[in-house]
Amino acid sequence: MMFKNRVVALATVMAFAAAASLGAQAQKAAKQDEKKRSKQEQQEIETLVKLVDGVMAGQPAPSDVKMTVIPYFLKSQENRTFVPFVLNVQNAPTADVAMYVRVVSPTPAAETTKEKDKKKVEYPWDDIHFVPAAQMTDGNPSLNRVFMAVPGTYDVYIAMKERLPEKAPREQVAKTSVHKTQIEVPDFNNAELSTSSIVVTDKVNMLTAPVNPDEARERPFVFGSQELVPAADTTFGKGEELSIFFQVYNAGLGETGKPDLTMEYNFHKKEGEVEKFFNKTNPQNMNASNMPAEFDPAKFPVPGGITVPLKTFPEGEYRLEIKITDKASGKTLTRDVPFSVTPA
């Protein structure tokens, strides 16, 4: 038999594209926000910038706080790729925090120097965030942030510093860390059939009002009236659902001028050292028959995604194989999503 599933709405993909544009506006909002900083905030920023400068120059990185970064990649309507990411933090202060994100190209030519007499370096992306204590849940929060960059490999630095009260005791030392990771940003503008990252979600929240560019810096998984909450892991209880969202890029065009894609979702279960086919959903067809007249393939990618209840899945390890067939170009590609099902 085939599983029944709920399919992602076509409107979501248009919101995806709008969100990528919103990301660019978010960086401009961040730059404008610099003018509104208090003296104390400016000092926090200078401290964080110097910390990252020092680490880039070879100084040891402070490591009071542990951080890991999970990036996602989506095509934007400009040449840069939209990169929302989840920052998982451990041993963080349960107080207000200042955080600085800097994206650096390993090739110095990618940075340009402005106002040479001041030796100011312009990075592909840098941004400051002041995180309230309420978001530093139990010292182990997950924070959502974003950057944008042209395709390539980047060093990403994230500095975090506890914000102490102005009259804090002299012996009180702020928790401070600088985390460095390398991220390879893919090229979605090479005319090859491809997809965004597969976003596995815990839930989807419906919003009553759109976010503004400044809010988008901290809520990059908002797409139109929906906010995706990425799953913390891919282990689910039998009472839960597996929900995924993605976009398909560079699809060929049929005689109607619209893409003509078939998306298949096949589940495989690990049995000892081998893998066996378990079940599949009904294929999704995305073509002129179910795309609105205003759908412009030059502006909008094709959406994909399903939500499947896991109550009929025996406990164990699985692989969801997503197979995309482009009937217009004759190309196919597959994407895999490993996940586990537990009793609870």
C-alpha cells in the first residue's frame, strides 16, 4: 500500500523566495541599526570584533561556551545564496548576551577595502545580535540566524559574550567564546537540476502578521505566513509525524512554459546490515495542471514536501529517498533523509 501524505502548499515556495529577498534587507537593517546603539552596546561590539580579529590573527579562541552550526541553503533572487542556520549552544550564560557573526572568504581577494586610510575591511557578511536572557533557555538554547553569500567556501566566526551589568563586581568575569566553522555555500545558478537543503521540521507555526527585515535577522525560517521550526534531531516517536520542506531549482520547461516534475517518496528500513524497501507515498506531480497562471519559473522554484504520520512505522532506522524526475529535461536526482522511529 501507499501512505497518504499532506503536501506542501504551492504558496509556500513563493514565500520562500520572498524570504530570501528579505534576508538581504535584513543586513541593511542591521547596518542602519548600528547608528542607534548605546555607548555600552558599542563597547560590546568593539570587544567582540577585537576577539574575532585576534582569533583570525592566530590568538587562542576563548571557549567558555560551546557552539555548533547547522546551515541550510536556499536560492535567492540575487546572486547570493540564502543561508539560514541553527546555532546550538551549550554552557551559555542565562543572562543577556552579545553575539557577533562574521563570514570570511579564505581568499583575501573576496574582501574589499573601503576608506583605505582607515583600513576598513568589508566582509561578505557580518552582523551583531543582542540576545535577551529569556532566549538563553537553561544555558543550552538553539538560536536561528542567517547570512547570505555568493557560492564558495567560507570561514564563519561566531563570537558570544555575556553582558554584565554596568556596576558588576570587578571579580565577575563574563563568559566569552569564539567559534569557528567552515561552510561551503552551493551554487544554485549553474542551470543544473538541484534542490535546496531538505528542512526536517518539528512544527509549522502560522503567523498573524509578517516579519519586518530586522526581525528576519533572528527568524530566518519565516516564509510568508508560516514559520518552520527545524527539528532538533531526526529521531521521532511513533506518535509524531515526519515533515519535510524543500525547493527544486533549474527545472526544465515543458510546452506550456511551466516545469513538469514528478516527486517520489520511498521509505527504506534498515534490517541488520541491509536495507529493505518499506513503503512509499503517492507521487507528487507539479506541472501546468496544478500551477497557478501567475507562477513564473524565472522567479519561483518548484516546492516539494510531505508530512507523514509515523504511527504505522515499526521502531528502527529508516531512509527516506526523494526521487525527482524532470520530464521536460529528462534529468533525475535523488536526496536522502535518514531518520529513526522510537516507541515514545
